[in-house]
Amino acid sequence: MPSSPKFFYFQASANALGGVLKTPHKKVVPSQASSSLPPVGGHATARTEAFNCDEIVSCRAAYTRISGTEIEEDGSWATLVTSVVEGLNILDAVKAERIVGQISIEHPADGGSPTFSLAGSHFDGLSLGGRDVSPTLNSTLLGIGSGDGLGWPIFQQTGYDQAVKMVQKAKSGKNTQWVGDRFDWMTRKPKGDGCVLCSLVDGIDQAVPGRAFGHVLELPHFGKILLGELLVCPSSIQITMVRAELGCATTGNMGVAMARGGGGTYPPS
């Protein structure tokens, strides 16, 4: 019996800014510049000009861009997802001139495991708690020195290595039990097809208010800031360049420069 023809279904989406406020009032911060790709591929883009939500979170402009296509030379499928925020301000404690989250994915024609790239993701003019910072990006996840895409095992190992360092550092401090509660599960290497959390950011070298644990900063009288957070599964990847968990007079959660991509061939092999 001849094999069934295979069709590729793209899965990609992005939004530049959005979240939920709990106090001083319950309110949804509407997603800005949201876009998604049709399953057949193509191109999608969205843009938002100046946005301000109650002087709590604002940006000068934001846009997203997604492309998905079949590569004629070898029959593989390529996806590129980009999310950009310019002039970010969250409670005057998190500021940035420009933040870019970008992921590219290549699915081979034979239906094998995809490869990923995070090239292009970066922070420009980032300020945390009134201090200018330049986060240290993970060279392996940026693909520095490698012409190949990133595979699933690389993210598994990176997540494990980062979590071990974060939990070990927290053990030497006071009132840091939350670090272990939140990240200790990542110190146990996942089995099978489970997803992993890791980060494009290894840490912050500059002195900043509060305490830094790898890509996570606990900022006094503000809350927690997570940089370059990645949720990676064997066939998909999601990046959130800034995740702000507000824990002061204003509470809630914000996501900045978020991009996600995946997809696969059907019927499955």
C-alpha cells in the first residue's frame, strides 16, 4: 500500500505586551500587536503605536512578525517569529529602549525532529531598579560557534545546569525558599517528551537592587523579574523576554516580547 501524502501544519503566534492586574484593581492589560500564522503558512504582522495602561505599563511602539514557508531546495519547512517592544516602562522599575524576542525553526522534510535558533533575541538599553544592565546571554543557546540549529537535548541540559546553579545559590541566602520551591523540579532531568524551562539569560553581572538568581531578579518593593524565559518541548518553543510578577501595591503579571512556534507533518510517521 503506498504511503499517505504528508502535509505540514504551521503553529506560530506572537504578542508584544500583555497581562493581568489584580490590584489596585482587577484589569486585563490587553495584548498588544498580537499575530498568528495560518496552518498553511504565509506571513502575518501586527503593530501597536504608543500604549499606556494606567501609568503602570507603557510602551512607545510594538510589533510582531511571523513567516512560514516550505524551502524548495530540500523540502523542509521554516518558521520565523519575531516580537519587538520599544520604549518599555513598567512602574518605572523595568525600562528598556528595545527588546526583541525572535525564534526560527526548521522542520526537516523527512518529519524528523526540528531544530531551533534564538539568534536576534536581545535587550537594548535595559534598566532594572534604576540601574542599567546588560544581561549575560547563554552562548550555547545563541548558537555561537555552531552552524547547526539547537536540538531538544541542548535545552534539556541547559535547563538542568541553570536550575542547579540557581537552587545552590539560594541555599546560601535568607528567605529564598521560594527559589527552591519554584525551580528545584528542573534539577531532575526530564524523561521522555516532557517540556523543560530554561532561559536565554544566564545572569546579570552588574550590581542591581535586590537579589539575582540566574535569570530571575527579586526586586524590593516591586516583585520578581524573569528574563529570557524559554518553554521548550520536543516540537515547539516559546520565549518570553521579560516576565514581570508584580508584588507591591500593584500586583499582577506582565509578559513582554513573547513568541512561540512549532508545527509538524500529518499524518504522523
